[in-house]
Amino acid sequence: MGICFMFYANAFFYTDVIRVLLLFYMTMVWGTLLARLWLKEPITVSRVVSILLGFSGMFVILSVEPGIPLPANPGDWMALISGLAWAFAAVLMKKEEKTNAWDLSVCYFLWASIIALAIMVLPFFGQASAPEWPTVVSVLPWFVPVVLLLLIPSTLALTWGAPLLSPGVTGVLFLTEISVATIATAILTDEPFGIREITGVVLISLAGTAEFIASMFRPQRK
């Protein structure tokens, strides 16, 4: 999890936003395949439909041609590795689903901090200077409340909920990030929110509910 989110967050500094999203959300595919190989979960028709709907919604919102870009720079590789890392993390959490969410969250923050420091200090992609302490202190008044009120609760929710779901499903549900970002951007800025954006949000929403809808029409076993 630490590798996933640190690489995902830093990938935006080294490549285009669209490429980061497209490569990271391949995690839907990786999670489904790893769950099949490791946990013996079946790859259902509804899962395939869900993944296709998710990618379609993302392509529509981002206005890109269908197809996944091949990694071509450090940021692309970070995005791809972050998606693979999440798929592995989701499979491990599912395999050990009785692990306490607090334990997972503490381990995540510990290793994410270590990885973040390594990215900052080591010259992976060109040496960048660390921020001065006055700069760090200046952001604490808003950074600390964000961590306490948003980051920690969302991490606890993730580490509690992810082990209860199939790894492929968690990857699909992550796509709601794009829907929420699209709606929030339209509300907070002058970005347009028209037919294309509505279509993308609907497709992503259908992706997140496809398996639930399919289960409603599946014959019940007696």
C-alpha cells in the first residue's frame, strides 16, 4: 500500500495526468488476474463488463482515444507500478481479511513515510531539493486538519473495507475518484460539465454497481 500511494502521488510530477490515471487504473485488471491465480476467484462476465464500463467512463471523461499507453518515462513506470502494488496489496488483504484495520493503517503510514523520504532524498529522477523548514511549518495549519479529518479516516475505511471485497472490485470502485473529481471541479471552477462528463460519470457508476446488479438477476441456489 505504501508503494502504491507514494508512487501514484509522485507520478504526477514526472508525466501527464491522463497517463498516470490510465496506467494506474490497470489495477482493475491486475487485481482480477491475481485474485484468480492466488485466491482462485472466478473471472465472471459481470466483472469483465464492470472493467469495460470503468475504462469506457474514464476514456469519455478524459477525452482520450481507447487504448492503454505504454510506459515511456519514469512517471509512467511509477503509475504502472503503483497499480500493480495496489493489486498485490488488495490480494494480501483479502487473503488475511481478519487483520485489524488499525494495524494495517499504522503499517501503511509507517512504510509510506519511509518511501516518501526515500523518493525525496534519493536522486531517482533527478535531484530535487527538500523544502526548507519554514515552508514545512507554513503548511501545517491546513495540512494537519486534512490528515486528521480526511486522510486517516479514509485510510481506516479502506483497510477495513478492502479485505471484504474482491481485489478487482476495489480497483473498479477506485474509479469513483475520477467521477468525484469531475463533479467537484465543475462546482468549484469554471470547468464545463456537459453530456460528455455526465456520460462518463454514469458509465463509472454502472461499473461500480455492475456485479451487484448482475447478482439481482442471478438464480438463487436452493
